[in-house]
Amino acid sequence: MPGAAHLDHRDLLDGQRLRPASELAQMMADAGFDGGSPVITHCQGGGRAALAALAAITAGQADVRVYYLSFGDWAADESCPLQ
């Protein structure tokens, strides 16, 4: 997806718990999130996107949205660009 940044859902967790807010914020900054644009989470089918949204909110991102149908829906539409 154009403009997408990747954070693996497994990296958001410390064992079975969400990492601390400061760690998540640093991970998001390192991935290029600046807080000035909406964060739209996605995965293959939507479930892990909810975890990513929780992590983004915990990290202090102000505008967080979930593209629940996610990449499976995007890739199925031939008019949507893939990069």
C-alpha cells in the first residue's frame, strides 16, 4: 500500500502483553510515524490491525483508524496500487 510503514505485530508485544507506551512511541518514530498524519492500521484480514491500533493509541498517536478488511480487500481491487 502506498505510504505504508511496517511494524510486525509480534514486535508490539512483550510476551503476552503490550509493550510500554514509551517503547511503542519509539518504535513508531523509528518507522517514520510523525504524529501529524492519521495512522491507519491493516493486516491481511483485520484482526492484527486491531492490536496495531491499540499500540498506536497507547503510543500517543492522536488519529488512529483500522482498515478492518485490510490488505486482502485492497489487493483484490485491481484499481488499488501495490508498491
